[in-house]
Amino acid sequence: MLLWIEIAAAAFAVFCASLMLAVALGRSAKRADEAVDGSPELAEIAASLKPLSAERSPSGRRFFPTPEARRELAEMVHDVLDTKTAA
């Protein structure tokens, strides 16, 4: 009987740890989305990338299928544009 209690306690600990990780990732994503909303340049770049979501590569996959992928690309483009204007 003690073994079952230990197994249940371990499973509960793993569940709690994964729940905490999921909440932390969700909060991080929310902060990243708010940062994009706060920057008009990033929002403009992300909006211009939306048509790319419909485009497909030669293999048939979509280029930027998720809002997260478009946001990440917008951040990269913004960084490159900042680097070019600073130089």
C-alpha cells in the first residue's frame, strides 16, 4: 500500500510541475504578445506578413502558419531593420 502512495505522490508532483510550466509559458507568451502590440513597427510588419500564411512551399507546407511564427519573423525583420538604420 505504501508503494501506491509513493507512486501517486510522484505522479501528483509531476502533474504540478507540468502545470506550473504551462502557466509560466502562457504568461511568457502573453507578455510577448503585449510587447508586439506595444510596438507599432512590429504590428505593421506582422500585419504585412499575414498573406504569407496562405502561401505554400514547394513541399506543400505553409510558410508561416501560426501567429507565433509570424510574430517571431516580424521581430527578426524589425531587428534587421534596426541594425541597418543604426549602421
